Amino acid sequence: MTGLTDVTLDDDGDLTATATLPGDRVVAVLSEPEEGTTAELGAMRALVERALAPLAEAHLLAADARAAEELAVEDGETVEVALEGVIVLPDAKLVLMYDAPGQGVTVFCALDEQLAVAEVELDEDDEEFEYEYELEGDGEGVESRSFATMDELLDHLSRAEASERGAADADAENGDRPA
């Protein structure tokens, strides 16, 4: 690890920072103090740096493989994962947080004292986004649609916007003006 940058301690005593891990992996770092204790920036920073110091590229590669293995589909297709962050627990144990783009899931790999993967947990992003809009001209009111991911919502909005632009362009070509 090359050190912590952008280190802050919020009102709850949670430390947030950025660290560069072996393999030039830049990740977010989060550490919360033990419940019922008051945190000081110097002590929290020392805990995080001490916990991250022995982490080597070999540990990260093993955790990468394990996270991807947990997401592998039945036909053996490999799933790409990206190390996004590290959570440093009050006892200095590490939890690596992986994003699986397009999979709607976050993978948490808890490391043991020897920095081997001890436990893997999947946290599926099952939030649904609701988007409401009023149907034009029919006076029916508001229709509500749900989307499984933010990407689906944005895709829908982009298509609707493009469709509206296309209709406005056609009206302009025909000499119609918007009301």
C-alpha cells in the first residue's frame, strides 16, 4: 500500500479515505470505530494503515478469483469483478468489496488473519426505481413504472427523450409548431 489520501473522519467517527493497493489498485477505504468508543483521526488512520500494510498482490488476486467464482454462471462463463473498496473492521480484519458491472450485485470477501478469503457474501442490488410521468392528452393521470436498475431507468428516459425529439423534428418539417 502506498498510503492513504483524502482521509476524513465524519461526526460518527467513520474514517473514509482512498488507498492505492498492490497492482496500482485505487480503492475507497471505510473504517468505523468499535461501537461505544470515540474515534480520533490519528488512531483510526494508524489502524487502517496497519491493517492494509501486509496486503500483497497475491492476496488480492486470490480474492479476485474467489469473488468471480461466486458469480460464475452455470455454463462456466467468467464474470468480471472490480475491486472498489476495502472495509477495515475495528479488529483490523479486512473485507474487500467488489462490483460486478451489469450483474446488479456487490461481492464482499472477508479475509482472515492470514489474508485468505474466509467468507464471501453477495449483496444483490434489488432496489427498484420508480419513475412517474403523466400521459399526454388522454387525461388519464399518472402512470407509474418500475425499473430493476438505474441503467434501465436511464435507458428508458433516453429512448423517450429521443422519441419526443423525433416527433418534434417531424412536426417542424411539416410546418407544425408546438403549442
